[in-house]
Amino acid sequence: MQLSTLLLSALGATAVYAAPAFPDLNVAAASPEGIETMSEYFTMLAQKVQQSRQMAAAPVCDLSKAVLPEAPNPLPPVSAGLTLKHVAIGRGTQNYTCDLKNATAVPKANGAVATLFNASCIVATYPDLAKMLGRVSMQFSLTQSEASKKLAPSNLIISGKHWFTNPTTPFFDLDSPTQQLGGVPCTKAADVAAPADAPVGQLGEPAVRWLKLTAVAGATGGLQEVYRVETVGGSAPATCKGMPATFEVQYATQYWFYAQ
Ligand SMILES: *[C@@H]1O[C@H](CO)[C@@H](O)[C@H](O)[C@H]1NC(C)=O
Ligand SMILES: *[C@@H]1O[C@H](CO)[C@@H](O)[C@H](O)[C@H]1NC(C)=O
Ligand SMILES: *[C@@H]1O[C@H](CO)[C@@H](O)[C@H](O)[C@H]1NC(C)=O
């Protein structure tokens, strides 16, 4: 594949050349932080496009060279014998509940729903740009990304879905029209705090913790382990004061999928 094609399809470089079909920016995008994030992203994107014109050979979309990001307090390593099969940007909501009868209650996690966008090539080729994608996608409304089937403002396409099959079982469905990688119900093996400078959500919510998840019975496609890293937003407020019985907090993240 020509590098220019890779950039156009994987990075959304069409934005640099032609009038893109831009999704509506949400309110947060008008904040100084939002505009800074966007301009940083497009500056970096433009640099990559420029570099690509000077490179003779296209970079290879080779996941074997991709390096799992580490938090200051790292997660346990990937188990021996597993290989990286897919990296997705997850964009969706963390769900929470509040016990309205209890004045001192704290929000309880109640699952999550996210659309997964294929970021394998961008992670393998330009990890620095990939790192920015979650933060940038947080500046766009969720409905637009879902309706267009692309992760705004990139052209990353949907590679799967994430939801909970019961209150404690996150599930990832990686059977998409492009590739059938299987599905994996998981349990939490470890969690660590996101880095102190991790990007916040649309309303300033701190980034949710980084996770290592391991497969439970029912996994297909050899999928064994899933890492949630580079999180953006998603945390509940510290208390239930003023919150409804159920609510959602938007988040973005990278999910790394390892299989036998
Ligand atoms: C109210 O919430 C607090 C904080 O989660 C908890 O410690 C306490 O047991 C709860 N009280 C009742 C009556 O459920
Ligand atoms: C992700 O995109 C790459 C490059 O287009 C493709 O080869 C791969 O099959 C896609 N993966 C999934 C899970 O859709
Ligand atoms: C939470 O997640 C479900 C999907 O499992 C969604 O349909 C629901 O509307 C979400 N929000 C709340 C507030 O429960």
C-alpha cells in the first residue's frame, strides 16, 4: 500500500487536502483546551503527511513492533505466547448508578458502552499521533462518530463494539465487516491509575484507570487479554450529590487485544 493511501485512509488526511465532511463540534471544542487539542493534532497530522512525501517506502502496518503504553505504575505484562492482534480506539460512555436514598452514597460503576475504531495501523506507524486520537475524539460528539461510522476527526472505521454482558463482565465483539477477530468476555486482572497528566473528559472528568482484562469462558478467535490504556475522561464525580439514579460519563481510550 502506498503511504499516501495509508495516511488518507487511516489518518484522515483528506482533511488536509479537501473540504472534509466535518461533524458538529460540541461545546467543549470551543474551549481553549479543545481548540489547542485540535490544532496540535492537525499540526502533527500535516507534519506526517509532509514526511510521507519525502519517504521512499511506505511504512509497514506491522503490529509486532507496536509497544503497549505504560502508566507510571505499570500494569502486569502481557502473558508469554500471546501476540498483539488489534488496537482499537474505544469511544463511548461509562455508566454509573447512584443510591438516591443515601445522602453520602458514592457513584457505582454500572458497565460501559463503546464503539471500537480500527487504530491498528496508526498505532503501528505513528504512536505519537495515536496517543492524541482519544483526546481529539473527545472534542467531537459521540452521535456524529457513530452516525458517520468513522471516528471524528479521523477516518478510522469501526472494528467492533464494547458492552457489558452482566454487571461485572465487559465484552468486546471484534467481528466487523473488514475482519472477524472473534469476541472476548473478560474479568478485571489489574488496574492502575492513569498518568497524572491524562486528558480529562468534556466536563473535566478525570481519566478512568488503566486496566488489564483477561478472558473468561466463551472467548473466540483465541483472544486472551485486553489492555485499556491512554484513557480520556470517563470518571464519575466523587459523590452522588446532585446526580440522578443512573448517568453516563463520556470516555475515550485505546484497547489492545492479544491472542494466542
Ligand atoms: C451510604 O453510602 C456510603 C458510601 O458509599 C456507605 O458507606 C453507606 O453504607 C451507605 N448507607 C446505606 C444505608 O446504604
Ligand atoms: C484494521 O485495518 C487494517 C488496515 O486497513 C486491516 O488490515 C485490518 O483488517 C483491520 N482490522 C479490523 C479488525 O478491522
Ligand atoms: C448505560 O448503558 C446502556 C447500554 O448497556 C444504555 O442503553 C443506557 O442508556 C446507558 N445509560 C444509563 C443512564 O443507564
